[in-house]
Amino acid sequence: MKLIKSETKNNVLKSMMNILDKRREEIIAANKKDQDAFSRDDQALYDRLVVDDKKVDDMIRSVREVMEQDDPVGQVIEHRKLDTGLDITNKTAPFGNILIIYESRPDVTIEAAVLAFKANNKIYLKGGKEAINSNKILEECWHEALKENGLEKDWIELLHMDRNETQEFLKNPPVQLDLIVPRGGERLIGFVKEHATGAVLVSGRGNNFLYVSKNADFEVAKKVMLNAKIDKISGCNALDKVLVDKNIANFDAKVKELYQLFKDNAVNVLVDEDVSKVLPDLEKVPSEDTWYEEFLAMKIVIGAIAGLDAAIDKINKYSGGHSASIITKDKDEALTFMEQVDSAAVYHNASTRFTDGGQMGVGAELAISTDKLHHRGPLGLKQLVTNKYYVLGEGHVRV
């Protein structure tokens, strides 16, 4: 992989910001075509599709934030000189070729590409057919920015393939794919993992839990869970399950209060067996599968749980390993929860909606990884590099 000078990369990004601003009306018009062709049978997918003036501003901001970050390539991780005289430096290096497959969300065409390019990777973008017009014009913008700065357009390439062609591309890629990122729901992730021959980093599945301890400040609990549920239902960091400690004071009254809170905000509530005794008119969780489900809808489960350990066990069994929160005034209890829950992000008295590159200070993100290798959580600029050892000798041979 040819290394590009930091100055050149930043010049491309400066050009891209100007081009996005200059062509914003064209971008919004292209997106309108996609909106008009969309059936709206999936509200979460539609929400991710829409590009307006604010979204274009967000795209420009994402490019600027990445441009202002230090180049992640060539950074020294470790240096040592051995007794043998060998001089060894471990430095960051580009991955090479990255493929990201995503549904809807034209802003991913900006965020994924800007991160991959600044980290000196080539990126293949496979967006969904529902955003084809939006993605085409955004690819044109990228190619214009690259050309202005004397670079080939193949650094950023939008793939125009149907499902069968994508399957074949994954099985027999024409180039070496060093990292494949499926960003979307269970079906997309399953499709990629089944057919890919390269390294796959899973992103996007939420199914996030919030545990209301017997030691919770209940007003804090209500404020946090409502934000986590309704702020953006299409976000993979949205809340799906609430577990209320059976030992909390006035359990029945508090459960009724939660139901009213969600009802007033047009959230459909499902309940488990224990909560059904308090709210007998509500629909029960239909099967165990529901506990594994990410809703991406105005829908939530309220369940009862017998204490901290039981809550931790249930979350670790059913959650997507994305985000989990505890509401409690007991800091020791919170620390135990955060240490024992196996998720990419764990929270104390805070909304799961903060699991986001921008909100966590990472900046633009390629995805939110729920895998443990090579990174978990928001994949920002610093996470889109691997490493390489530089070993300097003077005729050294191993004996």
C-alpha cells in the first residue's frame, strides 16, 4: 500500500468539505429520489436514509474533525534496542483494503471513507439499494476531491452489485480484503459472516439493557431510560430492555409509573411474567427469542430481576454486547456491574445513547464494534491501523 503524505491527505479532505458544501442541493435532491422510492415500511431504516441541510453540515463536520486529527500512520508504539544490537521499532501501519457493507445511511459513505482514507487505506463501499442515488453523488464528490489533488479515484470506490454479486465478491474478492465490516442488522451480519473469506469485524447490533437497582434514584432512572429509548430509535445504542430490581421500594407503583412514562411517549411496552402480575393487561414477552431481539422501534420490554448478580447474568446471556447501564446511588454496586457486564460500553447513571464516536470524543466512526478483536467500541481513526515491526541490524544472524 503506497503511503500518502499527511499534507496531501488533508488537502483532499479540504477539497471534500468545499465540494460537499458546493453540491449540497444536488446531494439533497438525489436523496429525495431515494426517499420517494422508499416504502417507509421500516421507520428506522427510513430515518437513517434521510439527508437534509443539517445532515450535509454533519458530513462536512465529520470530514473536518478527521482532517484535524493527527495522522495515525507511522506512529511509534514501542522502541527498544536489544543486547544483541538489534534496533526494533513497532509502528502503526495501514490495514490495506477495507470493505464496509451497510444499509441505508448515506452519511456512512462519508464517515467510513474519510476515516479509511486518512488512515491510508483503500475502501470499498457497499451501500444498500435504498440509498443508491445518494451514494452515487457522494462517490462523485470523493472522486472530484481526489482528482483535484492528483490521486487515483480507486482509493474510495462504491460497489454497484446485487446480492448474488456481493456474495461472490466476498467469497472470491478480486483484491485482498484486509478488513470487512458489516454495519447493520442480524441478517446482514449473518450474510457477511457466512460468505466472507477475509477478517470480519461485526458492528451494529444493539439490544441494550438498563438495570434499575434497588438503590436507584428513580427520577434519574426515568430520565435516563426515556432518553435511551426515544432519542433515536434507529440507533444501535438505543435501549431495548429494562430490568427493575424486585427489591426496590414500592416496586408495583414504580413499574406502573414506568409504564405510564412509556405510554405517554408512544412506546409499546411488553412485560415478563413478574411484571405481568402488576400490569395484567399488557402483552407478555412472547418467547425467549424476544430477549435476544434488537427492536429498532418504539418498543421496550420491562422485566423484574432479583438483584445485581441476576441482572448481570441476564444481560450477559441476552444482550448484543453493545451497551448496558445501571442506575444506582451505590458506587461499589455500579463498579461491580461495570466490571462484570460483558459489553463494549458500560454506564453508571447515564444513557446508552452516548455509545457513539462523536459523543465519546473519538470523532467520526467507521462503526461500533461488538467484537473483541482487534477493537471493541467506536472504530475511529486511531483504530483503522494495524502495526508493523521495523528491525535494524548490522549483518545480524540468528545462532
